[in-house]
Amino acid sequence: MTDRTDAEISRDLARETGSLLLGVRRSFGPVDPHDRDRARELRDTADREAHEHIARRLADERPHDTLLSEEGDHDPVRLTAERVWIVDPLDGTWEYGQGRDDFAVHVALWTRTVGVDGVLSAASVDLPSQGRTWSVLDDVVAPASLPQDRPVRVVVSRSRRPIDVDDVVDGVRAELGVEVEITTVGSVGAKVGELLAGRAEVYLHDSGFHDWDLAAPLAVAQQQGFWCSTPDGSPFRFNGPSLVQPGVVMAAPAVMAAVATVLGLT
């Protein structure tokens, strides 16, 4: 146990793990994109070492807490635990193996509360190759106005483009009377990083992903003042029997009303 707060542990652990991932990638040297076996070995090594590092550190820092990790065994004890760390040791594994910058480390703490499913009470997202860690400890950065030097940007997945994203873009364009464009990014953490850095205003994902993909980025985005919703407006729920999330919509305050109207979430 330490005297550090949960949020400080989340931030520091995300940073440490990000540094570890960069070290693993450097140790492999250049990987030929056509060498699938070597690229798979890099990804598998990074996933394993990042998970093991997080598990060891949390066992030292918070020995009575439970860990839910993408790379873990998903111990059912989490369903009755009071405190569960929901982590993705390497979000954007494919991008990481390609030598790209749009991968991330997610570290969030889910805390059981009376009368509700629970809350995300601490969270951080580290973008190792970008040298940036976003945390619930940060000052609020959500932009208060529309960008003046570029179109409004909607960030979506590189590999799973939302089915209705073109209709959403057209609708937001009509609602706001400004140009709107689509940009594609790898990991969930990196997509949210585009919002937090002021390079995009909307994040749209309409297909399923898992608790560890969303927990930390969602908690940080909400703390930073971004409007966040499921695609159908239902509540977010974490650490339940199912670990599948239906998707997410995030929007900066300046475009929130327009996005909600277009998606029928008002």
C-alpha cells in the first residue's frame, strides 16, 4: 500500500506501462511489415509484459483490489468486488505492431456504489509515442467554441467505420452551418486523445467493444467536459456479467446539441 491517491496511481501506472511498451518496440528493432511472425511476436510480447507489469504494480499498491485486464483471466470475483481496476495494457495492438503512434494504455478504477452499478472513480490514458498522458487529474480542456481554422472533425475507427457516419456528418453540417470532415485513428484512447488535444470535436463508434477499451477514455473525457452517451442513450455500465459495450458518442460542448439532435438523443 502507498499514500498515493487512486488517480495518481492510475496516471503513474499508465505512464510506466507506456514507457515499457516503447522499450519493447525498440528492443525488437525495425520489423518488416511483411514479416507476420515477427510482428505477431512483438505484439504478443508487448501485451504480455504490459499486463504483467500492471498486475505486479497493483498487487503492491492496492493488494485488496481486483484486476480486470484484457490480457487477464477475468476472475469472476470481480462481480462481487468493491473495487475493480479495468485496464487495457495495450489498446491498439495492431497499430503498435505497425510502428504507428495511435496506440494507448488505459488504466481505470471502477468502484461499487450503493443503489447504482458503480462509478469510474479514477482513470488515465497514456499515449506513449505522443508523449502525452491524459488523466482525471488534469485541468479541463474541452473547447468552448467551434474551430475557426479548420472544419469540425468527427474521429472514427480506422478498421470499423460507423455505418451511418456520413449521415451524421451531413446532419451536423446542416445543424451548425459549418464544414465537417471525418478523420480515422487507431485505438480508442488515441481517438479520445484527438478530442482532448483539440484536433477533433466528435468521436463516434457504433459497434461493440469491451469494458477495457472504453472505461479509462470515457472517464477522462467526461471529466474534461465532453458529452458522452451510448449510441441509444442507455446508461453506461461496467463490470457486469457482460463485458461488451454497445459503442460510444462523445462531443465537445460546442457541438453537443447538434450531435444529440442528429442522433435522436435529445
